[in-house]
Amino acid sequence: MNILGLSGLYHDSAACLVQDGRVTAAAQEERFTRLKHDAGLPYHAMAFCLDHGGVEAGQLDAVVFYDKPLTKLARLLATYTAVAPRGLNSFLMAIPVWLREKAWVGPQVERFLRRAGYGRPGRFLFAEHHLSHAAAAFFPSPFEEAAILTVDGVGEWTTTAVGHGRGNRLELMWEQRFPHSLGLLYSAFTYFCGFKVNSGEYKLMGLAPYGEPVYADLIRDKLLDVREDGSFRLNLDYFGYLAGLTMTNARFSELFGGPPRAPESELTRREMDLARSIQEVTEEVLGKMARYARAVTGARHLCLAGGVALNCVANGKLLRAGLFDDLWIQPAAGDAGGALGAALYAWHQLDGHPREVRPEGDAMQGALLGPRFTADEIRAYLDAGGYPYQEYGSAARDELVARAIADGKVVGLFQGRMEFGPRALCNRSILADARSREMQSYLNLATKFRESFRPFAPAVLRERCQDYFEVVRESPYMLLVDRVKAARCLPPDGDERKLPLKEWIHRPRSDIPAVTHVDYSGRLQTVDRARNPRMHSILRAFERLTGEAIVVNTSFNVRGEPIVCTPEDAYRCFMRTGIDLLVLEDFVLHKEQQPAWHEESDWRETFVLD
């Protein structure tokens, strides 16, 4: 039985194929179109999933969309009516798009499937947004029973849901409804601090440790009323998203001492303190929601999804709080993962098929669910371009990569199937030496072309994780932050908060400084042989050379672009950045051996470097 799950029309569109209950393929549309956070219907991702699964004409049993567009349209109309005559400009921009495109998902997808030769699906279904998130959180998890918490901006009406999953069934027991939304609150501060909504929230999280929570009480007093069960009400007098085209309004600006920061302008103490304050308040609200979920379900485990579940700092604190024995976070927790959840919801909840629980691991296959390229395909691409390369056996390749990292080189690693979700998990990654004091700055400015305050994540052998971090034992999807072991940390050199930001950033804080954030934490990925045997082999080789089993792992892309998908994407990124060595499966390319790279324009002019 073939079920195709889809998400789209807002941001991070994706497709997922479930065959007889097993997730066999999943990918975001942005990886194919090269448009970051692509919001269009995921036609390229659909074609990949169906081709990968060998689905032929007449074999597609169901298509499931991850939310209910008409219910969402009703919410928009109700909101515009409630705030009228304010919001006219927003209404005139949004409603024509809805009437022309967004309300007609079914016909558009079916037309594509017929024209592409897949035929008409047996059924076309629509799942509620937060049910899709809940299904993506629970059904692939390693738990027979769990509490479920889904938190995002907004679905149809729901912004937060608490549920309970057992076996092949789940139930949503409580919900928070629009316009009161923890995700929209966090996005309002993202916007106010000069970052893009729906993509810059992780920047706000990374900026938070540089600040103090001086505005936290003001946020609690003026912006939201939180109850013990985690439910809350926002003071909508300070927000612009109901009637306007901005997240905040003049009253919000007055409350926090001036207008929003202009994008790309200098970061000030205000933005650092605002980031820390909203991060602290978000963690507090999530903690209350989690306690409520434990109380009403009695479950010992917790599953998380929704865009707010990508806040790995909050996730780490939830784990350390000990409210649950363990937690599991959907690696594609945002809207992209809704495609996977919608398909699994149809298979288990609607059609009643049993669920196989894997206590030793989840059903996500390491989130390595995207395209892969054969040796013949890669060789053909390199030969056609005249790009010099050497081909190695796997063991020799891994030793060479480990040696290059140990020698201070930056390696672009392209292997196996592409990751599903926002994190690169060593199949489309840039690797470097975590021991280097200069690497964090070099990667940000010369390789990723992004803000210098941004931290980098470590990839560490799972069996050595406890040598580096205090609590976390497994974090295969880079969704938990933990403190670096005290024995590895360096004492602060005076009052760093009095220093200019650029000087403060570059001070080492441990013997793995490239992956130790300013608050002595790291957003870690644990690597095990079962999920990623090739990266495990590279780390073992690095351990033999250096005694350390940890490297920098950042996504194989530059600021403003999606993670690379194809060998061509990888080569272009390699040649335009500070990457020294490109590894395409067993093919190795050295920068100094490549022909001169020319482009019509200097693409780096679009990025403002600090």
C-alpha cells in the first residue's frame, strides 16, 4: 500500500512516501528548487518519493495533505472580520491567493500526478495540522506509549496541543487556539530583533546566551498571562499579526525602547537581552506544558513536534528536568515533518494498521530519507566537467578525511541519502576540527558567510558522548543542547560581558572551542554505527589519529541557500567557499587541483559579513 503525505503552501513544503507502514522516502521541496524554505506545492519532492518507491500508474492508494485549507481559510476570514476595517491591505494580499491557489490543493496535486504518469490516487485526504504533527512525533518514536506535545505558530486554529499515544492510536486531549501562540510570540521577537520569521528563530536562540533576561518580567507582566497548565493569553494590543503585515506594532516598540532592529544592522545589547528574555520565558511555558502533559496522560515518555520543538536549548532543559524518563523529537519537527505525520496518520489511525515499536531505536532510519547518487552518476558528472579527482576505497577514504580534519582543513562531505529535516547529519555536512580556536570564526565568515555569533554543532561518537557532555547520552538528530563537561572547560577571563561582541565571541571556552558556545554548551549530534556507519568510521579514524572522537558538523550550504542535494550543488558550494576538500562518496577533490571558478556575478555581495 502506497500513501503519499504532503505539506506545503506556507513554508518548508515536503513530501513523504509510506509503503506498507514503512517510511521509504521523504524530502523538502527547497532541496530541488534551491529556494530556501520553498512554500510551493512539493512537485519535485513528490516525484522523487514516488520514483524512489517504484510507484507506477494506478498504484498510489492515497494522498494525504497535512492540514485542512478550507478550515484555515475560515480562520483567516473570521480574523479579518473581527479586526475590520483594520487589516484591509493584508486581506487584499492574502485572500486572492487563497481563492486562486491555496483552496484548491486536491485538484492541483491530482493534475500533477496524472500529467506525470502516476494516475489518480485512490483517495485524497486532509488531516488536521496538529494531528499531523502529533502523528509525526509519536508513530515513528521508540515508545509504545507516550505523552505528545506539539507547539508551533498556528495550524488551522490550534497553536499548541497535548495528546496521548498508545500503540497505533493517538488522541489530542487539550489545545491552545489562535491568536494565542507561543510560536508566534517567539517569532514576534525574531522579527523585532531583525531576523526573518520562519527562518531566523534559530538565530535568536543562538544569540540568547550573550544576553541577560532583563526583559523577562516585562514580557510576563505585559505580553502574556501564563497558567500552571501552560495555557496562556497574549496581550494582543502589542502585536501586529492579526491586522497588519508585521509581527509587532508601535506599542511593542515603545515597550522595548525603540523600533525593531533593521536587518543586517549591528546587534546591540538590547537584542541580546531580548533574545535571552524570550528564550527564558519560552522555556518556562514549555516546562509547564510538559508537566501538564505528564499529569493528564500519566505517560513516562514525551514526544515533541511543531516548529517550537526545534528549539534545542529548551529541549535540553526539558530532558534535564527529569519530568519524563526520556523524550523523542521528530527530526523534521516543523511543517516539513507534517507530510510524514499525515501519511502515518492515515496508515495507523484511519486505516487501523498495527505499529511496530523499536525500543532500540526509532523508525526514522536516521532521517536519511532523501536522494542518493551512485558512483557512476558522480563519476559522469565529474568527468563531464573536467574536474580532477581521486577515487578511494571506503577505509582509505575515511582515513584521508580524518587526516585532513586533523590537519586543519575544512571538508565538504556528500554521501548516502540526503537528510530529511533542517539538520545536516553527516551526509550533507561540512566537517572541521573542534579543537581549533580559529575554526568557529573561519567557518562563519569564510565558509558559511553568516553572522559571527552563530555557534557550531559537534558530531561525536555516541560511545564517547559522556566524555564531552554532562547529561545527554544520545542525540542522533542534533535536537538537544547540553553543557560541556566541566573538566574540559576553561575558566572565564574576566567579565566578558563588558567586551565588544566580536572579541567576546572568539574567546575559547574549552578544549573543543569550535563547538563550545558562549554559555559552555553545545548542540550535539551523536553518531552511531547503525544509523550512519560511514560517519562512524570517519570519527573512529579521527579518534585513532588525535585521541578525540568529536568534530565540527555544520550543514553543507551557505547562508541563504538550502542544504546541497546533488553533486553539482556540492561542487558549486565547494568552489565558492573556504572548503578545502570535497568528498563525493568515494571521490575526493582537492581545491588547489580544480580549474578556475568563474560566475557572472560575485554572489557574496548579497551577504553582509560582520
